[in-house]
Amino acid sequence: MGRILGIDFGIKKCGLATTDPLQIIVNPLRTVKTSSLPAFLKIYFEEEDVEKLVFGYPTHKDGNPTYVVEHIKEFEKVILEIKPDLKIDYQNENFTSLQAKEIMLKSGLSKKQRQDKSRVDKLSAVLILQRYLKHI
């Protein structure tokens, strides 16, 4: 059984989270510049057995996809060139950034730490993957 990698995709940066090999525990991985993500993932795929990628699927309040979905679909093609057998799925990501900020506030992080957008992106990726796995 391979890991599942969750991505909170952004135009500039992406938050990443991953499961353990048994797909039980979700941990934040890192935040990577979107332009550097293909190179990062190529190396990561060589080092780790990843069987599935789960993108956060951004929608408007009315349920229609946002403009970011077009970028995700284009990025998906790039990833499949790197690892053609990779399964790709989507998980609604509504309110994950807001939820991540609330979690950071409740966990006692300082204001400066809470303003670090890379923390929000990583935690959002964790929440996306936990939703996908039905942990929350």
C-alpha cells in the first residue's frame, strides 16, 4: 500500500500533506512554490511509494468551480507525465484555510506564526486529506 499525497493547490504556492504507508495518519509535508512542484514531486515519487494524489477542489459558494480548477487540470497533465500510473482524485476544500487558521489560533501559536501563510497551506492540505479519508 502506498502513501496518499494531498495538495492544497495555489497559483503561487502549494501546501502538501501525506499519509503514512498504511494510509492511517496524515502529516503536513511542506509548502512548495508551484513552479518548483513538478521537480519536487519527481524526487518525492522516487523516494516514496505514492499511489494517489488528492487535490483540494475549490468551488464558489454556489458550487461552481473557481478559476484555480483550470490550473489544477493543467498541472495534473504535468504530473501524469512524471508518474503515468498515479491515481488522481479531488476533495472539496471549502473553508479549509479558515479552519486551519482557527486550529492554529486554538493551538496557541503566536500571531507571527499564525501569519505564516506556508503553515496555513500545509494545514489546509492536511484537512483536505483528512476529509478525503473521512477522518473528520
